[in-house]
Amino acid sequence: TNGVGGDGDGSSSGSKEVVAAAQERVDAMSVEQPPIEVAPLPGAVEKGLTYGFITCPLPVCRTVTDASVKAAEALGWESKQVETEMTPEGYVAAWDQLLQDPPDVIAFIPFAPDTIVEKQLAKAADLGIPVVSIAPAGDRPSKDGPVSASYNGYPELRESGALMGDVIVADGGSGSNTVFVWDPALSAIWNPIKDGFEEQIKKAGDKPQVLEVSASGIGTALPGQVVSYLQAHPEIKYVAFALADMTVGVPEALQTADLADTVKITSRAPQAANLANVKKGTEWTTIGEEIESNGWRVVDGLARLSLGATPDDQWFEPGGWHQVFTGDNVTQTDESPVTPGSPDVFLAAWNVS
Amino acid sequence: MTSPADTAAEPVETASIPASTSRRSARGGGSGGLLLRFSGLYIWAAIIVVFGALVPQTFLTVQTATGIATNEAVTIIVAVGLLFSLAAGGFDLSMAQNLGFAAVVVATLSTVGGHGPWFSALVAIALSTAVGAINGFFVSVIRINSLIATLAMTSILLAATRLVSGQQFRGPLPDALRETSNAEPAGVPILVLYALIVAAAAWYLLEHTPFGRRLYATGANPEAAFLAGVRTGRHLFASFVITGFAAGLAGVLLAGKIGSVGPDIGPSYLLPSFAACFLGTTQLKPGKFNVWGTILSILLLATGVKGLQLLGGEQWITDAFNGLALLTAVSVAVVSARRAQSGRTVRRSTGRSAP
Amino acid sequence: MTSPADTAAEPVETASIPASTSRRSARGGGSGGLLLRFSGLYIWAAIIVVFGALVPQTFLTVQTATGIATNEAVTIIVAVGLLFSLAAGGFDLSMAQNLGFAAVVVATLSTVGGHGPWFSALVAIALSTAVGAINGFFVSVIRINSLIATLAMTSILLAATRLVSGQQFRGPLPDALRETSNAEPAGVPILVLYALIVAAAAWYLLEHTPFGRRLYATGANPEAAFLAGVRTGRHLFASFVITGFAAGLAGVLLAGKIGSVGPDIGPSYLLPSFAACFLGTTQLKPGKFNVWGTILSILLLATGVKGLQLLGGEQWITDAFNGLALLTAVSVAVVSARRAQSGRTVRRSTGRSAP
Amino acid sequence: MDVTTSAPRGAGPRGASASAPALKVQGLSKTFPGGKGLRDVDIEIAPGTVRALLGQNGCGKSTFIKVLAGVYQPDAGATAEVLGNELSLGSSRGAREAGLRFIHQDLGLISTLDVTDNLSLGSSYANTGWLSGSRERRRAQRLLDRYGIEIDVRQRLDHLSPAEQTLVAIARALGDDDSSAPRLIVLDEPTAALQSAEVALLFGLIERLKAEGNTVMYVSHRLDEVFAIADDVTVLRDGAVVANRPVAELDHDSLVELILGRTVEGIEPGQVHRDAPIVLEARDLCGATVETADLTLGRGEIVGITGLLGSGYEDLLFLLAGAKPRERGTIELDGQLVEIADPHAAVGHGIAFAPADRKRLSSIQGWSLRENITLPRVPTGAGRWLGGRAEHRDVKPWLELVRVRHSANSLLSTLSGGNQQRVVLARWLRIDAKVLLLQEPTSGVDTGAKHDIYVALREAAAGGAAVLFSSSDPEELAAVADRVIVMSDGAVTTELSGGSLTVDNLIRASLAVAPQGERAS
Ligand SMILES: Nc1ncnc2c1ncn2[C@@H]1O[C@H](COP(=O)(O)OP(=O)(O)OP(=O)(O)O)[C@@H](O)[C@H]1O
Ligand SMILES: Nc1ncnc2c1ncn2[C@@H]1O[C@H](COP(=O)(O)OP(=O)(O)OP(=O)(O)O)[C@@H](O)[C@H]1O
Ligand SMILES: [Mg+2]
Ligand SMILES: [Mg+2]
């Protein structure tokens, strides 16, 4: 069966309670999750604002951006997106370019810690432009900072990591024989995932091994590296990827290396292909988290700020939707999972259509 | 400023490919020559022995062998294609991005595009071949330096790739395509078979047809070849078309192999392919871009990398290995080539045709 | 197989740099020649006019000007350094990774390394220069084809970069370094001044010293230059050292500019630099790698890209623009060069084989 | 060899009346950006004859040939016939189909390939599915046999002597479609790079072709060859035809006068300097093809050096200039022992070296005359500032000295072969060297220019330089040198001077051991 858990006998180091708790959470998150909730807007939003959005060329950024542009349209805003090259100076240049013709509101997906663009953030503050961020790169923005709100932050990612840990503990009855695959170059963004994952495994009394790879090898060098690692560490039963994109080509490589039956793959933020593989069973599980809905959330936040709302802690790192996908509960494999309720809840809350 | 270079009593020939002078000694069959020609095989054997001793239980396995072969099959196909333009004296820097472009095209057409797998594959390969033809046109008709022409083409293809993929992962690919790349008739990964077929075909074309001979002549000395009646323009053009076609084929097979294609795939094939082709010029037929030497080089490097990975080496170690292996292998080749016929090198480099 | 190349009855000279034959017309000062030499300026003007009309309020601003200059300053410095090895007939593919390496070294030393900013900067530049020297050694003493030597070096530098950076972002850099790159004396971004100084120095060295003349001779015909008393080995070696030094300098300045350095910095400078140098050979001093032509090319491309970005174009548009601009500019240059030179008479480039 | 005649490609000589001229060109002009290359040239060549095309450097010989070959487009208005059939000038294919065959000054052979490939590349690989070395070799061998050329087809081109390379080029140009159709074979300075001994090889082939009814057009600056091989001469001056005459009507002097439009007085033999102070003394030099050589050069002396190919006489100059590694031996300048590691050091010590391979070794074709001339010692003004104008001034007198009228800024590649040679000479005269080492200084140089160059050498010598020049032309050696050193088997065997320095003695001395001479005779 593709299902998670069952065979957790207390024999392994993980104490029964821990395993049971994990199993409980997994079961809870495996059933279809309720739609997210969004409070109605306090008033009517001014139309025709220009909405600046700094994004990156990565697929995940693209998904958010497309959604966010739709959201802005819904409010009658005119959006202007700047795509940064994946280099710090490119990121800085993107900011400079956006601020050269300053928009009324700004949302951004950080490529690097905010210190890199502190000058630009300060300028935005001077101009009184509300700025919100998605998936802060290593920062924990707070209401005293230059950023007025941030989504998909530490707790979001941490939760995804934790869930990857849970499915493994629940299934293996312990956290042993597990490897976490990530690219430390992106640690600024991915640390929360790693923390959450390691924490859950530690609860079960183990420490996951870590395989460092370069995200630039996705689909080419990466599968070979993973296979080699698994061959060098035959004890490994579970592989957790910091990002579902990194699993591209891995199931096929495992097949060739006769490891397909002995190793289970889990990941987070799946693409359509991951869902398909999970359904087929070539990937074991994957953790869905809010991606495209963040595009709506930032616009929601900016809308409230434009109505004069003052951010409180609520505005930072609000919890979001998560879903454990297994072979049993994958329904569609045509597109990456959509946050339940999105975008309707936003349209409703903004009472636009 | 002073430099070790002062000791060099001969002019430098950056243009010539590495052990270009060693061919003679190899032909002459001097033991030095032989040692040189097959050094790659020895080194490969050495690598296998060493890692076999260090990590026998994991390294000396069928999985390792098939794993290496399957991983490198795509590289082999694109590198073999690259040989043609190199042999004709052109550099196709765009071939890696062209591979990525083909992969994205087939993936997009066959998923969101909703087209049939075979149709999509054909379109992708056709487009890549067309790209090769465009390169060929600019290099052989307009006569732009091929490095620039293909540099520009790389940038254009990058744009096309981003546009087509919409910066999204495209997948899952239809099973038909995934099967085509992942089937294992009689336990042999089918990609390996494809690579072998492509290699054999290339070997035949390059070594055993007038076309191949004229290709090499075009690369060796375009003007003389032209005076000799070789249609150098046409041959250079053809060589770029072939390189483009191979890139397209490799791209489609890669897409099928990994089942889901992101926009950034491709560039990672640039360095390995060129490295292999150049390293290949020191092997089997020294001084000449040749098929089996190239493949030997690819497998040699891949084996070393695999061994290091099994030893638990970090990523940077494998990069360092690739670089050092290339550098040392070629150096050894060049130096011993010079040794093998010191007197003549000088004579040659200062104009044999002098009365 | 048939091809448009059939119509080209001429031999192809991929070795020669683009409009190498156009020098004649340029020197001859034929109007065609002049038009050719300054085409870049006209195109640049055209770009400015067009975008000035399309997005006046944002494009025709001081910020745009300074923005472009500042963003390209680093590229200018590394590209000007690259000119030296190109002029001497070598290709330094490792210079971009060398830049990244220097940036990572200075960032690591001055942050987690806990060393002083100046010490860190000096070490970084020294290391990059040493890398250049190693390249020079392999190319001029061992005499490996420079493409391979520097290809291998790229891979080694990649390893070194990963090792030093530990795959982490290093930062924030000490204010001293950030100031050095971000100061704006009299409102002029200091990076621009650095770039100008480097350019002027390079121009003097290349155009107005025996050393530069011999560098070009080494690139134009190593054997003839050697026999004319030019120590080609030493000069080729020197050229790679200079390219390495420039890469190091650019890396340190870049690190200071962005204040925090990731391991993947660097490679993105490869294509632009080579593109600019080659495009530069069609400008001002056609047929010759030259400083101001290179800088003109950089600014021209950057201006176009900036304009497109302000128009709200997506990433892919700018890539396409870069590629197309390079391709068309060089094609125009090459073709009109042939026209001007031949007076429509010479059917065959007599560049290397006059009677 | 099968004599079944397959038809020649294209229409060509089919249905041509035997009496029609092998080539008839009328009103051919060719304008270059620089100026006129050819003016209204008329030429008519009878079938089965050898026509010598003569003239000074830059008079348009090569240009004429290149127009015939379709390398250059002629100005409008020119007409041409081959054996009575219309020939459209300026089309390489048309020329080939009409039965014209060209051997250009640079032979267009690929030195890294073997003879077989060089012969087969263009057209004649057996178009079977599988390219088999042995079959191709047999075909190539047959082709060479057909013209009685005895060369091993497995040899790499750069292992052949220049003469052999020329023969290969000719054989390839003729091709192996064993048709009896007569051809017009055009040779541009085929002997410029050949030894007098080797020239015989070439003439043998030319006679044979002539005997088979082919027509030959032949460019050379060596008048003795003209009288040896040609039936008629065509003389060009400044791109215009000044004479079309049978050789029989001419003697050496009248021919020279035709070419130059003036008479040249013979060079007065320089007075031999027995007591001249020694400038350069080399002892027991060994390296490359030189086994052991001792040599002394006196102030103001002009010494010739010759020998057979491979006898080491070319390499000796390379060794003296540090251009090839020396295994043994010492060199003294003005009595001082000097270490000459490379040409740079040589230049530093005032030793100038001009190799024979003009195009590849002693010039940079894509550069201006100015840059070519200053390269050995780049002038630097104050603050080491290298300025174009100053450089121009620096170079001008030297161009005038060697009588080159082109602007110092024109590209070397646009000069005719002989004028390029003069520029090279100017380069080395400029550094007023103690020792001038010159290989074949007058190869491809016309009679008038030769005289100028001899005079320049004399002036240099008179100025105190020691001149050592290698030459394969006995007449030149006898006429110009005070002393001639003859080498064989890597050692100096004979030294001729004064009365004993005659053409006969020279030829005898070089041929003393003649492995090359035997080869294809
Ligand atoms: N082709 C040449 N290459 C280098 N040096 C030459 C050359 N020809 C002459 N020289 C002499 O070598 C000496 C140094 O030449 P150069 O002008 O390069 O000064 P430099 O660069 O300081 O010294 P070097 O070139 O020896 O390093 C000068 O006397 C110069 O005249
Ligand atoms: N491509 C060219 N562009 C401009 N001028 C040229 C070109 N080729 C030749 N010329 C000029 O045409 C004239 C004739 O040159 P050509 O090579 O025919 O002389 P030549 O008779 O072959 O001399 P030589 O005996 O030295 O070979 C010369 O003045 C030369 O400078
Ligand atoms: Mg110097
Ligand atoms: Mg000529």
C-alpha cells in the first residue's frame, strides 16, 4: 500500500508515544484539509493602484507571481513585476529598477537576506510605500522592521519539514535510516524546513543524515548523486527532499539502481509530476503547502495596509494550509496542488468577483 | 615581468588542438606514442582498481556499471554530436542550451500542449536541428566566428526556453516517452543502446565516408581544403546541423528519462561535453577529434566521479576531480607528444615548407 | 545534403576573429568602413531615442544612466581584462568563475574568517592573479589549448569556491569594503570611476606600448612574432596573468558592492564578457580586440536591456535582445566588411593567402 | 591503368577544332580599390605549348591567373575562349569544366593529411559506402603513376620536399578522370620555393604534360628557367601586356629589358675582405638537421650558403638566430661568447633573421606594413608612448630604401609576393643589425627588384654588417656572395670564393651527394 505507517512496532528506538503522535498528525493531515479563512476587508480598496512585485525565475516563484497578478487584477490594481536574475546584484538591480518609478504598494520574494536591500527598503519606507514579503530568506520580519507583513515564513516551512519527519517516523516506527537532501546555498530560505524535519526525527531519538547537493543539478547531476549516496549507505530507507523539484529524475535513477523497492521518497511543495509519481507509487509521499495562495495573501495584506490597518504580530508568519499527499488521497495530477478555498475566499473577503 | 614561459624556445600554438603533433608519433607507433594513445584506458583501469579496492561491495556492482552508463548516455549522445562541428573547425557553444530547449519543447507540447508524444518529440528534434542550421548559416555563409554566433544563439535559446516553459516544470510526460527512455530490454538500459547506435553511426560518418574526411580537412585547413575542391562552406554548415540534431535527440531522451522538465536544464551539459571531446583528442587517435576517444573520456571521468561519490566525497571533490583529470591527462598527452618527436616539432612549428 | 552554404564559394575561417578583414576598409577610411566602425554608436543612439520616446519619464533620467554604468562597471572591468588574453590569442573561459572565486574569498575571509577587509581583498586578488598565472603556465609552457586549460580551471575553481564558501552566503561584508564599492564622490558612483581607470590603463598598455603591440602580434601569428623576437611565451603568459588579476579585482569590487556573497556568483559574467569583447571587434577598430569598442558594446547592450526592463519586459525578452543584438551587429559588420574590402571583386577572403 | 576515356566533366573541349587556341583572352581588366591590377590584357596561347608569364613584382601575373581561376571577378568587357569554346571568366566551376587547372603560389595542400587524402579530398573518393584506406591509396597511386610521379602516397604532406609537394599539387589539379581531353595547366611561381636540383623534377613533369598535348602557363622570376622550358613568353608591366613573343627571338638581356623597360647593369662583385674583423664566429653548432658546423662572418662580408634540401643549410640560420634549440656549440659576437636562447635574445644582440616562408614565418599578413616593419624593435617615444604618427615617420625611409611605394598603412596581404619580400627586408635593415641572416631573400622577387635587394645588401654590408643569406639559385650566389658555404649531411663540406666561385662549381658541390636528385628522375 502507498499509505503511511502501520508497521511501527515499538522495537526501534522511537518510543511508542512519539510514533503514535506522529501517526496521529499524519492521519490528521492526510484527510482533505478545510478551506483557508480570510477576514473580510474593513472597507473598499482604492482601484488603479500600481502594484510592484519582485519575483524570481524559479518555477515556484512563477506560480506565486501569476496568482498574485490575478489577485491584483481582482482589486483593479495594475501590477508591475520585475524578475530578478538569481544573483545578489541582479536582485539589488531589480529593486533599484522597481523604485525608479515607485509603485503604490510592493510585494517581494527575497532572493537574499533583507540586509542586501536595506537601502532600497529604507527608500520605500521614506516614500511611504507599504512593503510585504513572501518566504523571507533567513529573516524573521517583525512589525518593527521595514517589512509590514510576511507570509510563508518560518513556521510554514518548519511545519512542512516537520510533516516530512512525521510521515517517516510514523511509517518506520523511528527516525533512523533517514537522509535529508538539500542545497545549503539556499539555506537562508530552507533552514526552517531542515529544523522542523530534524526536530521531529530527534523526538523519535534519531538524527537524520544530510546530503548536500547543488540545486543547479536538478534532473541531471542530482539523481546520480542521490543514488550514489544510497549505494554508499545501504541502510537508508527514507529520503526527504527540501523541495519536490529536486526529485526530478530520482525515481528513474532508483529504478536503474534496483533501489526503487528499498527506498521511500518524500518531499514538499509538489509539482504536478510529483503528484503523478505519488499516485503511481514511484514517489512515496509529498507535503503540500501554500504556494499560489501566497500570491493572494500578499495582495490581501497590501489591501489592508492601503486601508490604513496597522500590522500586529498576526501579520507575520500566519499559519497556513498543509496537506500530506499519499497514493491514496491524490485526486488530480494535472497541476500543482491548489490551496483549498483559494482564490474564492479572497474574492469573497474583498467582495469582488 | 618574468615568467617560466621564457624557457619555451618555441612559439605557442593556441589554435592547434592539444596533442595535434602527437599523431605522427602515434602513427609511427613509437612506444611512447602507444602508451600515449591508450593512457586513458590505463587510467580508467587504475581508477576501477583503486575504487574497487576501497569500496568493493558498492563499487564493483552491476548497478554501478549500468548507473554510470545510463547517467552518461545523454552526455555521450550530445558530445558525439558536438564532435562534428569541432572536427569541421567550429565551436557550438549553444548545443547545451539547445538540448535544454528540445527537452522543454517536448515536455510542454506533450503535457499542457496536449499533443501526441511522438509528434511532440519530432517537433522538438526538428526545432533543434533548425537551430543547428541557423548556426551553420551564420558561420558558413555570413562567416561569423562560430564562438560568437553560437554564444548569441545560446542567449536566444535561453529566451525561447523560458518562454516555452513559462518558467514552470512541465510534467509528468506521457508514459510513451518515459518508456522510450527508461525501458530495460534484457536488463540493459535502453538509453545505453541509443548512445551506442549514435556513436557507431558517428564513427562511420567521420572515419569511413568521404564526407567525414572532408569535414576533418575543413577543420584542419579551410583554405587549403577549399583550394583542394572541398565545399568547405557546405561541410561546415552540415556539421552544425548534425550537432543541433544530436542535441535535440539528447534533449528529448533526457526529458523522457526524468519525466518532468524544468527551464534550467541543459547548460550543465556544456562543460562536460567540451571537456570530453577535447580529452578525447588525446586518446586512441591523438590529435584528432574522435568518437571512441570522446566516449572513453566521458566514462573515465564518470567512473572517477562515481567512485568518489561512493567514498562519500562531497560535491566539490567531484568538480575538482573533473578539472584536475582533464588538466593532467591533456598535459601528459601534450608533453609526451612533444618528447616523442622533439626535433620534428620544432621543424614543423617553424615551417617545414621552408626551402 | 543541400544547404544555403552552397552559394558560398569561399573557404570558412572560423579561426579569424569576426571582421578581421575589415581593418583594410577601416584604415582605407572608405565611407563603408567608417559607417561600419561607428555603427555601434549609431545603434546606441537609436536605442536611446526609441526608449526615450517610449518611456521618457523613467528612461531619460540620471538614475537610468548611473544605474546602467554602475551595474556594468564590474562587467567592464572583467571584460577589459579578458581582452588581454584574447588579444594574445588565448581564451580564458575560467575568468568568470575566477571572479566568483575572488568574491567568495574576500567575503569569507572578511566575515567568518575574521580578517581585516584590506588583507582579505589583497589575498583574494592575489589568488585570482595566481589562477591566471597557472592558466598562463599551462597555455604557454605546457602549451595546452587555452580552451581546455581554462575549462578545467573553471571546474577546479568551482570546487574551490564551493569549498571556501561552504555553500553558504557570506556576509554582511565589513563597511570598509562596502564603502569602497558604493561611495559616490560628487554623486558619481565610484565603481564607474574604477572602471574608467582600468579601461584607460588597458587602452594605454594595449595600444601604446611595445608590450601591447607584441601581445597583438602573438595573437595574430605566434610563429612569425616569435621569429621577429617577440617572446610569445612570456607575452601569452602575461596576458593570462592580467586577465586573472582583472577578474580578481572585479570580484572584490562586486563583493563590496552587494555586501553578501553566495557560492553561485560568477558564471553569469561569462557570456556577457565574451559577447562584449567579440562585439567590440566590430567597433571603432574593426578586426581587433579593443578596449573602447568592448565598452561601447557593453553599454549598448545594457542600455537596450534597461529600456526593455523599464517597458516591463520579462526576463526572456532581455535574453533574446542580447542574442539578437550580438548576432545582427556582428553579421552587419562582417558582411559590410567583406563588401568594402572586396569592392565586390575578391571572391575569396585574401586575409591569409594573398598572392 | 585503364585508358578507357571517360568524358571530361562538362562541355569543355568537346567539338573543339584542333587549330583553335588553347586560351584566348581579350580586353581583360581588373581594378582593385588600391588601383588597377590589370589593364586590357590580350593573350593567345597555342595548344601544346609552354607559355611563360613574366613581369616585375606587382605587375599583375597572379591577378591574371586568379581572374582565370575565378578567384577574382574581372571588370566588365573581358572575353575569353578555350579551344574555341566561350569561357565565362570569374567562375571557378566554369574554369574547371573548360579544362583549366591551377596550381596557385600557395599550393593549397593540407600538411597534416597524407598524400592520398590530399589527392582524393576534392572529388575523387570512390563513392562507395565504406571508405577503405587501401582502396583510396591504390587510386591515389594510380593517379601519381599516370604522371610518372614516384611518391609514397602514405606520406604525410609535411614529410615531402617542396618539389614533391608541388608535384602532388599538380597531380591533384589534373585529377584522375583519365580523359584524353587536353588541359591548360597554370602554375604560379612553382619554382620559387624549389632548389635548382629539384626544378628538374618539375620540368620533367611539364615536358611530359606537353608531350600529352596539354598546354602550360608558367610564372617565374628565374629567367634561366624560361629559356629551359618555355616556347613563348608574355610580359606584363603595370598590369598591361608589353610583349607576346616566342622565346627563340629573345636572349637574356633583351628579355630583362622587356620586363623592366630598362637595362640592368650586373652587380659589381664586392671586393673580398680577407682581413675584415670577425663579427660572428660559431663553433661546432649542432641541432635540428645540423650535425656540426663551424662558421665565421667578417665585417662587411656577404656570405652565401647553400646545399641540398635537408643538408642542414636552412637550419643553420635557425640555429644562429636561436629559433631552433641548439644541442651543442658556441656562438661568439665580436669575440664575446653570447647565449642566444631565442630570437628575442638574437634581436637584442643585433642578429636579424628573415626566414623564407614569407606568409607564415616572416610577416603578419593581416597587419599594416608599418606594424610589420617595427615589430622586432617597437619604437617607444617619451614615457614609452607608442604613437602611430611617429611610427609612420620612423618606417617611411625604410620603405623607400627597398622601393616599396605602397602606403605604410596598407595591409601586407594586399601587396604582391615580391613586394612583401621587400617589406620583410626593410624590417630587418631597420634594426641595423650586426648580422643579417636571410633565407632566400629574393625568392619570388623580379629581376629588377632582385638587383635593388642586392644593392641594399651591399649597402648594409658596407655599413659594417655581416650578411649570411641562403639561396637555392646558383646564379644569384655566384653573382652576389663574396664567399659561399656549401653544406651536405649536416656539415660544411665546401667553401667557394674568388675565382672558384662559379655556377658550375656550386652546382657540382651541392650535387656531390644527391639523394634528392635521384628520387623522381
Ligand atoms: N620583440 C621584442 N620583444 C621584447 N623585447 C624586445 C623586442 N625587441 C627588442 N626588445 C628589447 O628588449 C628590451 C625590453 O623590451 P621592452 O620594450 O619590452 O621593455 P620591457 O618590457 O621593460 O623589457 P622586456 O620586454 O624585456 O620585459 C628593450 O631593449 C627592447 O628594445
Ligand atoms: N586583394 C587585393 N587588393 C588590392 N590590391 C591587390 C590585391 N591583390 C593584388 N593587388 C595589387 O595588384 C597588383 C598585382 O598584384 P599581383 O599579385 O598580380 O602581382 P604579381 O605579378 O603576382 O607579383 P609577384 O611576381 O610579386 O607575385 C599589385 O600592385 C598588388 O598590390
Ligand atoms: Mg616587454
Ligand atoms: Mg604573384
